[in-house]
Amino acid sequence: MSGRLYYQPIQEIEPYCLPQFQTVDHHLQYNDGGKGAHFSLQNSYEQYCTLESSSANGSYTIYNSPSTVTFSPNGSPMSQQESQSYPPDLHHSPDNAYGSPMSTSCITNDASDLKHKLRELESVMLGPDSDIIDGIDSTYQNGTNKGSPEMDSGRQIIGAIAKGDLKHVLIACAKAVSENELLLANWLMYELRQMVSVSGEPIQRLGAYMLEGLVARLNSSGSSICKSLRCKEPASSDLLSYMHILYEVCPYFKFGYMSANGAIAEAMKDEDRVHIIDFQIGQGSQWITLIQAFAARPGGPPHIRITGIDDSISAYARGGGLGIVGKRLSKLAEQFKVPFEFHAANMSGYDVQLENLRVQPGEAVAVNFAFMLHHVPDESVSTENYRDRLLMLVKRLSPKVVTLVEQESNTNTAAFYPRFLEALNYYTAMFESIDVNLARGHKERINIEQHCLARDVVNIIACEGPERIERHELLGKWRSRFTMAGFRPYPLSSVVNATIKTLLENYCNRYRLQERDGALFLGWMNRDLVASCAWR
């Protein structure tokens, strides 16, 4: 079975951009233990950045007022006056990834003014006698640890910057944002601008998008970021191409769809009428191999009816409505002589009511939740609790099997700082696995990461409330929800496990497959990334 047959795009969501910097009309004051040390910062620089890619020349635009700043191909910002037409630097050397001599800051337009502010910040953090800007404090270099916890923290941050420890600086910046330490956060954002690169090492590329999320969070209210600013989508054909490449180079989606199809095939092996309800059908390509498998079933294929649920947002990537999916699958079923019907339900999954599903007497029902439920709001977002309501609605259908495939991550109800740490850990593994499977010089790699992954990262970091739609939960929490709705586990067969092991032979040996408690986990090295299980 060719890998292309498994291709199934993830639902596209509205992209998120860096928000416009709000005018700050207040002073931040610090007193140094009565010694009279004092400084203030007033920021009225209005700008906002985007994740928009100019795929024609490899530059990345930041819009601001009154002047314009662009990202050079190494990911560092530069002013319009300094910028030029850069060709894509797809063979960018990691040795040159840390910034550009033309780098500027989101904090100030004047480099000397910024350095003065950094020295004032240094005085506040480490005391008036320190000289960290021009050289690392000798106390830190000698490994001794004297002074207050604030001084120790400051030395660690300065040391991390000097060593290029991007992960440490990202975490320190997130902590400053979470504690509303505005000056420290802005200082670290300036330093991070010199360290990240959309064409560098995996942590540098991820760091660029996490930094955008931090800036967006610091300078906008979470409730308005998703409404006030938008990035331009690429053409639907380009977006589909990016998603397809990601699907091919990483086994995560194939793993999910293969395991779900295996559970459905096993549950329906003796049924004559099968009704599959897919709550995020996308391209519908997940069902190509299942239709083929049913066609080869001893005794002949069953009558298959697929209800495809999807909203208008996904139609953009698809290039049209659900009718496209129905025609494609109907043509395939006719080719393999499988009795087939397709029913389109154009709506969001959590708006579905029983009458929208048109379940008929005598049908064996299978429900598919593949990379979908984490987009459904739960009790932490709305008193409607659409997530649990949807599961209870599905239970009323008395399905023979319900398949669940989700990212194994905890970003739903976690507070901002632990959520940032979780996202950093999860997406580091994801970006590292992409780096192994997709050549650094691949002409579309930056576009793939920006349009398929970066907006999710920004959404997790920058948004709150209903605007934060990337709300992943660990399998343990999904188990609780399914159990509460009245479901029992449906163990995946050993055949499914063996098939996926064969699939992984085509990929790097750092991917790992584990079976635990009746579920399958696909991970990268020691990090679980995707979990798959079935219920009845």
C-alpha cells in the first residue's frame, strides 16, 4: 500500500500573527536596596510581526509603523533601509545562524539606547558594580555561587546567552512573561532575535516560532489576538503540497490512520452494512485503503456509507466542498465494485446533532476521531463542554467501534508557563524528526514548518480562552472522558501492531512504537508524540 494512499490533511485553522505592539505609557521603576539606583523605560514603538512567508524570495515580513522590518533568510530581523532582495539561504550554515550584523530590535530603533537600557537592566538584576554586557562575570566563570537568588538567576541567563543556550533563554523569557517582568522579557526577546533562525538547527527553527508566540502574548490580550490580526494563507494548492510533504516525510499521520483503519476493519469483518462517521474527513484519503481492504474481503464487500463532517475552513486546503471527497471515494468504490454511499455534513464537529448523521436501521456504525477532538472546546473553555457532549452523543449511536488518534501532549488546561515547557519539549522532538527526514536544503522546508506547524505553536503560547484552539490532552485524560461517556476499551489487534512496525522500517530507527494498556504510542526517541486507541 503506497504511502500516498494514506494522505489525510489536518484541518486548517486560522493562522496567527504577531499582534500590534500596544503603546506603553507607563514607567517601570526599580530601586536597588536604597542605594538610589533608578531607571525607567517607556515603549511607544508600534509594530507587529507575522509568520507570513514570501516563498518567492525566502524573506519573512514584519509589518510596523512607520517603517518596515523584514526577516532575512536566517530568521533575524532587519530594517527596510538595510534590507535587500535575499535569495533563499537553504544551505544556511548553523555556524552563521546566530543573527546578522543588520539585526534590529522590537524594543528600540537605537542600538546605543538599547545598550544603555541593557546596562540599566544589568544593574537592577546583578548590582551596580557588575559588568556583564562586555564580559561574563568572573564569579559565574569560576563556578562559584554567591549572592541573592536574583543574582544567581541573572548570571545563569547571561551565561546561557554567551554560550548560545537557546533553550535556556527561551525558558527564561517565558518565565519572565508569565511573571509579567516586562523589562526582562523584552531584553531576552532582543537577545533571542539574535539566536533564532528559520533555517538553522531544529531548536533555532522552533525557537523562532516560539519567540513570535511570546512577543504576541506579551503585547496583546489573548482574547483579541486571533481576531485582530491575520496572516495570508498560501494558495490552496501550495498548502496541500506542504501538508502532503509533511505527511510523507514523517510517519505520524500514517501511523494514526493505519491504526484506526485496522480497528475498524477488525470490528466490521462480519458486517454487511457499514456506516463510517468521520468527524474530520479532510481529503477523505484515509478511507482509500479501507475500501480496498473491504473489496478483498472473503465473501464479498459490505455496503459502505461514509458520513464526512468538515467545516468551511478545511474546504480551503481541499480546494472545494465535501462534494470533491464524495466523488473521489465513489469513483474508487465503483472501480473496486464496492456498494458505496457518501453523505456530506458541512459543519463543525462539535455542532453535530444526531439528525445530521442519518444513521439507518441495520447499519454497523464506526466513528473516527483522528486528530480532531483536541480542537473541540471542553469544560475549561465553555460551560457547554462540547468535548464531553460530543462523546455522549456518539455513545447514543451504539457504535461497534470508535477510533481515537491524538497528539500525546498536555496543553489544554495547563497554565501558561508549564504549557510553554510542554510545547517546547513536544515540538523539539517534532522538529528534530523533521530535520532527519527532510533535508535541510529542501526548498519547501521553511514553508512546511511555517504553514503546518508554526501557527499551532503560536496559538498554544499566545492565546487563551476560546481563541486557543490547540488544546491537546494526554491519553490518560481521554480515557477518563471516554469511560465517563460509557465506552469500554477495544484492544487493537496484533495485526495492526505488526503492520505499523513494517511501516516504520522505512523511517529512521529513532522512531519507536510501544503498546501500553491496549493503546499504541508512536514516539521520537524518548518522547511519545501520537497515541492511538479504540473504544466500543
